[in-house]
Amino acid sequence: MTEIDMKPVRSRDLALVGYDVATSILEVVFRAGGVYRYQGVPESVYHELMAASSIGTFFQKNIKTQYSFTKVS
């Protein structure tokens, strides 16, 4: 499994977010626990997420239900 560089984010629900350009995988660490990898996320969507005024809201509306995922831990 690829190691993804994680960045802390200002969000009530998300603690860390990382993205791997080579595999188009977005990794999210939730404050409540759980690490998830979302497959097939375009790099542009990752940049929009990181620039969003509300990262949690953007994630809920544009990523959570739009892409398949696997729970890492």
C-alpha cells in the first residue's frame, strides 16, 4: 500500500487529508476515528477540497458519496 503524505486540515470532522497523484487516491483520517481511501478522485477535486471554505461540507457533498472507498483502519 502506498504511503500518502498527510496534511492536517481545519475541520470538525476531518483531521488529516492526503492525496496520491499517481493512483488518484484520496486518504482521509476522521477525528472520530477511521482512515479511508477514496479511489479515482481527480487531482482537481483534491485541490478544491483543500481550498474549500468548509472542508467537511465539501467532502460530504462532493466526495463521500461520489467515489468508492476502502477502510484502511
